[in-house]
Amino acid sequence: MAKMTRLEPIQRTVLDLGNVCRMALTVSPQYRGDMSEQVRETLTTLDGLLEQQPVAMTLTMQTFFVRSAEDISGIRQLLEEHYAERLPATGFIVQPPCDGKEFAIEAWAIGGEEVAVDFVNSEITTVEYNGLRWIYINAISVPHAVSGAYEQTQDAFFKLFQALEKADASFRDVTRIWFYQHDITENEITSAGETVERYRELNRSRTDLFEDMEHSGQMPVLPDGRTCYPPSTGIGMSDDQLIVGCTALQSERDDIQLIPLENPNQTAAFDYARHFSAKSPKFSRAMAMLADHYTTIWISGTASILDSESVHLGDIEKQTEQTIDNIEALMSSENFKRHGIDRAGAGLSDLARVRIYVKRQEDYALCRAVCERRFGAVPSIYVLADVCRSELLVEIEGVAFSNIKTESDEKMDSIPMYPVALLGNGSAVPDFGK
């Protein structure tokens, strides 16, 4: 056996939701050595942690952030051997961990007597409890398209629609989405002969698809008639493909409410001026779910932007501070009140996990120092990745859980929300000529 050197332990957040326990984890190899030994040791450590919990825990989703695409097939084989038919929704993203390790894992686990987990395939897991049905679709990949990022994005969406259909769901159920794009800020020549940044082509493609879906009633709509866009991360990666993933939610309960959130200090992404992109990015800054006694907040990829302009150019510390300020303002009770909700809100201490995408390796130490001071001990993954604007040095996303204030006579009829889609509601795969 190769010589090993001990490294850091697992980071975790345990969420007690009454009859259900959820856990967010970030895991890195505890030893250096042969890759297969690192993977096996990490999986054994992870299994041990789950076995130590008061209730039996099941891993539902995991994302591997890897240094090299060449390692993926070997890791995947080890995972299939380890989990067999209980392999959770698993994704591989070529974004090297900033700390120099070969890989890092972000994972979610759940436990409880009333919890039912279905491992549909290696990309899809569904979880049911308390009248909620969660769908986790992780890292569907689309090879590089010779015709360009626009067509590649269309292909990625179509594969996502197919995966949702396989899980008996539709895009109307989606609560959060991710895009990992190769050469995100690089230019390409479009079929029309224009030179356009690849991320802008992703946005154009997404907008065209969403407009088609709006016309066919496939997108959720707010009471005032506006389309509700799911929160999103669009981030760079080293592998020569486009990867998409999402979480989705279905329920027949009439007390579950989803509220898209915008930041008072930022222009809504879908209202960006044309010079940022021919068709603006279609996503909300966050999505909040109010259920039972708690709020879940999915936070989109967030950067050092005020109004619609990048700020603190060239300064990693100030950009990191501003990014965290934006997240703090977005989740605050004051911002919930702006959205018509008096009894919800969260602080940085309510974050269950965060991902920090750092553009330059030399900025890692300063960025991490700011994050650890502001976030505390929240489970975190730091990876190297290009941000969607070349001048931005860091992007951060996360998930927060917080308690809802209990006032028995409080009504929520005026909340600008859309209801969760019923089980099996709507066509799963829109017809875009495929």
C-alpha cells in the first residue's frame, strides 16, 4: 500500500426536521496515496459517519469535484462496486479543489422512519417524506457541439427534460438548476458568423427555450403574470462539455409555498441590459420554500455585483466580502418582508453548506480567510473555476435552513408565490422539434 499522509476530516451540518433528519456533508480524502485507495478510504469514512447518526441515514446525492477528467471512469467504477443498486445521484465536475487534493465530495443524506428513497439510476434519486417528493438529477453531460454553445445548451436541456420524465416529473417542478460550461468566457464563431462569448450563447439558448415553454404553459407563473425562473449557477469547468443538473419538488399539499427572491442591491438577472448578453440570463437570485416550521433557501451563484455592474475589480478580498454581503442581504428577514413575508428570513449562520468558486489559485488563501471569518464552520467546498464574467474573481452559492416564526393567526394569502406542481402534472418533455 502506498504511503499515506493524514489530512482534514469531514465537515457536516445536521438538520433536525422533526421526524426527518437531513445532513449536508463535504468530504475530502484524509490521506494521500494511490487514487483508488483515497476513494475507498473516503467512502469508508463517509459510511462510518452515517452509521454514527441516531437514525439510519441514506446518501441521496453526491458531487465529485475532480482535478482531472481522466480520473472519472476509475472513481465511477469504485462507486458502482461500493454502492451497487443503492448508488445515489452522482456527478463529476472537473473543477480542481483549491487545497491541492485530487478530489472533494459534496453530499446530502437523509434519515427517518417515513422516508422512502428510490435510486432510479446513477444520475437520478427520488426521496419522499411528509407529502413531499424530491427529485435529484445530478450532472447530465453533453459533449462539445461543433455547432456551438447555443446548440449544446439545447441538447443539455432536452436530456434534462428526458431525465425529469424518467422520474415522473416535469420542468415545472424544478426548484434549482446548475450549468457547468467549458470555456465559459471564451469567444466562439456562431452559425451566423458572429463572434460571441460562450456564456452569452448559453443565455440566448436558455431564453429561447424558456420563451417556447412559456407559450406552451410549461413554466411556473406568479400571480401577477410574471414567469418564475428557477435559481441557477452558471460556472466554468475544465472538461470539454456542458453539464446540467437540478433539484425538483412535487407535492399535493396546499400549504407548501415557493417564493422566488431578488436582491434589493442587484438588478434582477433577467432584467440585465442588452450589453451584458443579447438575451439576459433567466434565473432568480434565490428560491425560498416555506414548509411546516422551517424555510429552505436555495441561493444562486452570487458574485461581486451591485445593481448590474461588477465591483471591486482586481481585489479578491473585497469581491469576496461583497459577494457574502449580497448573500446576506438576499436571505435577510428585511428582504423577505420586501417580498411580502413577515415571518421568514435567514442569516449566514443558517447556511447548511456553501460552494466557493475561485478563479485564480493565488487568491485561494485570501478568499478562504474571508469566508471562514464570515461563514464560520459551515461545510464548504473551494474549487478552481472560471466565473461568468472575466473580471469576477469569485462566485459563491449555498443552501440555508431557518425556522419560521410561529404566529397561529398569520395568513400568507398575499405572498407572491407559485404552488408546487401536483404529482405527474404537465408534459415532462416539451416539444422543441427534437
